[in-house]
Amino acid sequence: MKKQTLLLAMGLAATSAQASEPKPFTVQDLLALNKQHSMAVSHSGNTLVYGLTVKQADGSSESELYRLDLSRPDAQPVRLTGIAGTEHAVSFAPDDSAIYFLAARQGSTQLYRMPLTGGEALQISDLPLDIDGYKLSKDGQQVALQLRVFPECDTLTCSADKFTQQAEQPNRGREYDKLMVRHWDTWHDHARNHLFVAPINGTKLGKAVDVTAGLDTETPPKPFSGMEEVTFTPDSKHLVYTAKEPGPDQAWITNYDLWQVPVTGGKAVNLTADNLAWDAHATFSADGRYMAYLAMKCPGFEADRFGIILRDTVTGQEKEVAPLWDRSAHSLQFGSDNRTLYVTAQDVGQVSIFAINTQFGDVKPIYNDGSNSVIAVTDDNILFSHKSLVEPGDVYAIDKDGHNLKRLTNTNKEKLAAIKFGEFEQFSFKGWNNETVYGYWLKPANFEAGKKYPLAYLVHGGPQGSFGNGFSHRWNPQLWAGAGYGVVMVDFHGSTGYGQAFTDSITQDWGGKPLEDLQKGLAAIGEQQKWIDVNNACALGGSYGGYMMNWIQGNWPDGFKCLVNHAGLFDMRSMYYVTEELWFPEFEFGGQYKDNKALYEKFNPVNYVENWQTPMLVIHGEKDFRVPYGQGLAAFTYMQRNNIPSKLLMYPMENHWILTGDNLEQWYANVLGWLERWTGLAAK
């Protein structure tokens, strides 16, 4: 690694940017930011190891692991690795003498062990398949492995051969007799995520046993869950994991359960069979007495509140912890006292950290600014990753009383010094039913008092989601601020982090309350912030936000100078029959299409096309199986046939999101160009 790269990683490099005036944020700046990943803290709490992808000026990148001594206030990061490729999924050995990680140094992704006392990392697995994830047992004598295999295969070699055969026959027809046939961006190849347990014999793994052998189910669940859904019991004799029971109903139920299976294999026991809704994220107290997990109560509803359930492993008794706390927990960890849970949850535009007493249910806010993810809880501190509208992500520590906040890393110090972000502030107004609705506004980066600025009105997806105080590498509001626009984001009825009733309120009312909130929010911001020209505004949204662009076209046609529709739903009837997770439309619209046609059609944008008139840019990915690209193509076709100014941007290899750097540049060039054309603002 070049010396400059290491200095950048440490936030120490001197650059000419310090001497020059900061410039408004651009997509090129976004793509050039360094990214932290794979953070882990030693059991002693004295050492932080993290991965860092450092972006070079020529567009190339290098990813290495770094160690930070937390016991020394003046310590600087020390590079641990220097081999091409990315090391990820870091874990400490029980005695903190070594770390484990995954890397593809010899072609396939395998497990490595690196002593922290010196020496090179050793590859301890040599499997014929990639290891997609792992979890160490508490005693460090075993490891659970996530491998993608064919359930009918008895050996890993059998699965490897089947994958090779599929790769050699890319044009062979796919055969199915049940759903799901595809998920997110991938056609089902009949392989499944399975869990294996292997002993760690010194520097090599012993034989890996498929403890989910033969099961036609995914564990961890696809497409986004990982080994946070898998844990060893404290005695290391069992695994507890999240999965649906095998069956033909996978596409229309959300009944994920917690299962316990011996590490030697055998019949799994369903620990949450009585709950037909979603159970997830089991975690044990250090003394083994308690298991905590997250549980929803409403079958079929993916945005239900995740309550916290505590099970006494001795008596078998369960209770909900803090049942009156009206937030949905996202993650949870036990503290060293075995009685306190440290939890993250969305909370009024933030993702906050809370401490919850499991005995009495007391909820104490620890840190409630920005978007935060707990990395580890030590005897004295909570270490967490922190992001905000002006911070791409670094590691911080705070004590358990919520005091003594300390930044531990500064991975983009020099790059951020060269960037000028727009000022931002949270605001509120009275929306539907005179209820309080929150949002954020951002000033243009080069804001000058006394001037009026055109508006980029961003509408989030989900619809049970939030555009809050975080940092995105896709929809980043600072990029519109950097181009000279005022930016407004409203968390309309249905958004998350404002109580479950607020989230529930959008169900069976997709075009009702949210549209009223957006209309009232635009009027309110025009009164509150006179520098925003609400009469020179464009609205933009993706997924449900794209649906809202189509809905605005037919139901608020004079509201905006232009619209940007990314992956938006156009025809709810056809959408029901081509999306993959049927539980979603069936819950949101009260059943299958055939059983509740009236509601699907009431909020169906295609039924209002005769009102369409606003210029619209339509963007879609051909590998989007959540909202298949025919939805975007249909909207564009209608506008072209009826002489409405419109443009289509189609990505052959992108899914519901734009993930490729070059494509993200093209995306923003088109989006900002579209706004410039219709608002008259020259992009900065």
C-alpha cells in the first residue's frame, strides 16, 4: 500500500484541499469517499479492528484491515493487512489473541485467522464453496458457516458440481412448480442458504456438518439478512437461527421463526411456533440465563412493530420488555450486567441508541442524533457507527449514561474538508387530520440570503421508511443541495420512527394521507422558509416514492415543474402478479387482487392517466424483481404516446437500486439535468 493511502486512512494526509475553499458536494465526491466496514471490538474492550476501503484519486480503491488501540487516547490506526482483495466479517477469538475474517485470496471466499501478536493470516478453511458468513461459538472451539447448497446434495462437492453445471448452461430453461421463482434481483436456482457447524482444530477446520440438511428453506433469510440471525447457545451445544418453515406459502407469509438445532445436526425445534408473525435476531445474555429476541404480532405485515421478548432459559417463561414503548427495535445486545439491553430504533428522523432494563422495562435514551448502529457494548462504553446528513460514517464511543461522546476514527477528514455541505434542519407542520408531521430541509451549499431557490422535493420509498438524518450512497440530499437546490424531505403518514399507529396509517390508503401530507408540507415549508421557491419545484421518488410520482401525475398534476420516477409502481393490477413478495401487496391492499379489486383500483395510478401533464424522467433497472421494469416502461409509453415531455433511463444490470459507480454518475447527471431543464437552474 502506498504511504499516501495509509495516511488517508488515518485522516492525516496533508492535501491542497485544506488550503482551498470547500466546494459544493458532487456525485464524484460521493464516489471518492472512503468507506468503513466490518467493525469489531475485542472482548476486553481495548481494541477496535475495522475494514476501510480507501478511494484513490485515479478512481481505484484498496481495502485493508486496521487496528486501533482504544486504551491509548493518542493511538493511531495501524494497518493489519496488505494483500489485494477485501477482508470482511471480522471477529475476535475468545482470548483476543487473534481475529478471524473472510477473504477470497485464493479464488473462493474462505475463513482466515490472523494472530494479533504478529505473523500472517492463515487460511483455516478449504471448502469447495464460498463461505458467505460465519459465527464463532463463545468458547471459540466451533464455527457456524453460511453456505449456499442444494438441499438434495449430501456433500459440498455435489453442490459445487451443480453450480458448475448451471454456469456451463446459462441458456437452459428454468423449471418451477412453486413460488418464489425469483427474489429481489436473482432467479431462484434451487440452491438454499444452509448452516454448517465445524470444529476449529488449531489452524484448520474439522468436518462441517449441515445442521439444516435437506431443508427447503433459507437461513439466514434472503435477500438482506446475515449471520446476525444466527447464534450459538451459551453452552455452544446448539444453534438458534431465523427461518421460515418449508412450505408452498413462502411468497405470501412473513412467519419467520426461531429454531434451535444441535450443533451435531438433527431435528430442529421451533421456539416461536405460537407466533404466526415475524420473529428474529435471537441473542443471549453472557450468563446464559436469558434469550432476547424481536417479534412482530401481525402476520403478513413486514412493517409491524418489532417488540422485544425476553425468555428465561431456565423456567421457559417469556414476557415482552417495555411493551408500551412505541418504537420498533432494530438491533439488540445484552450489557455485561445480563439485565440491560442496548437497542437501536428509528426515532423521529434519527436512528437512536437506547438502554432498556429487562426487569422493569425502563427505556433510557443514550444517543439520539443521526443514524447509529451499535458495534459493541463493553464494561464502560458503547461503541457505535455514526452517520448524519453531513457525516459518511465513523466509529464513536459513549458511556452508558449517554455522556463523554468521543470520536474514535476520522476516515474522511481530509476529503470532507474540501466539501461544502448544505445546512439542514428538522421541521414540522400539521398534516393529515391536523397531526404533526416531521421533515428535513437543506439549504443550497452556496446559499445566499435574500435569494430564492428552486426546490427538489424528495419522497422516500417503503412506503414504511424514512428520509432522516443519515448519509446515503444512493439518494443523498446533499447532492441536490450541492447543485444549487433547496431540498425538502417529508416523513408522511406511513413513515417509520413516529409510533406504530403512524406507520400503520398508510395501509389501505396509499394515495390518501401521504398525498395530503406532501401537499401540506410543501405549503408549510413555503411559509416557514421564504428562500424556497415552492412554485419552481420538482418532485422525485423511488419505489413507493416513484409510485407517488405517478400518483401525483394524476392527482396533483399542477403541483410541480417536473417529476423523477425511479422504479415506481404504475399499474397495481399487473404489479400484484409480477412482484415476488406477495405478502406486501396483500397486506397493504387487504388481500389478493381478485379479492379486493376495488381498493387496488382506487389507488391505481394507471386509472388517472387522463390527468397526466407534468414532464417526467423515468428510471428503472432491468434486474428489479421487486418492481419489475415493465412498470416504468408503461409510464414512459403512455407519456410518449400522449405528447407529455418524458425521458426513459433503463439500466440492464441494476436492480431496485443503482449500485454501480459509473451508473450512479449517469443517474445524477440525468436527474440534475432534468431538474435544470424544467426549473431553469444551471447545475453548479
